[in-house]
Amino acid sequence: GAGVSQTPSNKVTEKGKYVELRCDPISGHTALYWYRQSLGQGPEFLIYFQGTGAADDSGLPNDRFFAVRPEGSVSTLKIQRTERGDSAVYLCASSLGAMNTEAFFGQGTRLTVV
Amino acid sequence: DQQVKQNSPSLSVQEGRISILNCDYTNSMFDYFLWYKKYPAEGPTFLISISSIKDKNEDGRFTVFLNKSAKHLSLHIVPSQPGDSAVYFCAASGLTGANNLFFGTGTRLTVIP
């Protein structure tokens, strides 16, 4: 597809479980971002990849959160030992290169931890 | 600590009239500002941006104004159309953190036909 694709669109998991959220960026976009949007809030930055490496992971809330982008394209956000407070919409975005803030967002994955 | 603030959670405007959405920021290091539009169940879509070296940027019906001394920006939509009904997010970034956007909490715009 032409846009950023995120799967699944919805995920319900039990507290304590492990989840993986996937992002397929726009082809050719080297920069990839993960954001989290809680109810009634704006998106909050989690992590930024330039190519395969995490250039800035300062937004990850704790060590239960981890993200990878092994081949510089698809990225997976991994959350261990999920907590109810992790419930949010997780947004992925991509852009052509570093320092480009006109990023294109996917539709998000709505994570619900019960 | 919210560095980008949108103090109006909602706004209703009659079709054809002007919509004005406001945004304030606290970090004087921000030098690039963006507006995103979001429909339900979709990701935010880039709308318009402005660099801190400008005070106005116009794109069709959309104009963004920046007042650096007041740390305030606004988005004007004229004429407003029912299809403009969405949540609008203001976002900001700085040179050294250009890969990290700081978003406001959003304003829900409803354009009444």
C-alpha cells in the first residue's frame, strides 16, 4: 500500500501478557517513529529509528517497552508484562529522512489491557 | 509538563464562516510548528507547517499564524466546510529534537452545515 500500515488495528490482552505491534512504513522512508496516544491526550513520542538503529528512545516509559527495526523497514514495538495503564492507541509514522518532521502516520493500533 | 497547549477542547462553526484554532507553547527552543488533522479511527494527517523564521504560511483555505513573542500560533480555516470536522492537533519541534514532535491535546472542530 501507499501509506503507513499498522497491525493489528485492535488488540485486547490480559494484564501481564506480552504483545507485539507491527508497523510497515512507506517504502523508501528511512525514518520511523512510534507515538502513544492516551484518551484525551495528544500523541506522545516513544522512539525514533533512522534506518535500523534507534536514534532516540528517550520517550520509552520503562524497560518493559522495546522496539526493533532489523532491516530498516518494518518495525515492531514490544511490550512485556502489560499493565492496564499501557492501554492506548499506538501510532507509527515514517518520513523520508532525518530532521524531516512532516511525517506520515498510520491508523494506529488500539491496545486494551484488561 | 505540557509544552504545547490547546486550551479549547472543542469548537463549533457554521459552514462558510472562519474557524480559528489556537495553540500556545512554552519552550522557546521550538522552531518548527505543524498542524495535524485527525478523523476517527485514522492516524493524524499533516495539514500545514510554519518555521519560526516566518509569521504566516498559507495553503489554500488554511493559514497558520505564528507570534513568537507570545509563543502562540493559530490555524485559520476559511471558508469552513463540513468535511473539515475533525480533531486538530498542534505540534512543535526544535532543531536538536526535530525527530521528536510535541503535540497538544487537540481541538475537536465541528462545522455545522
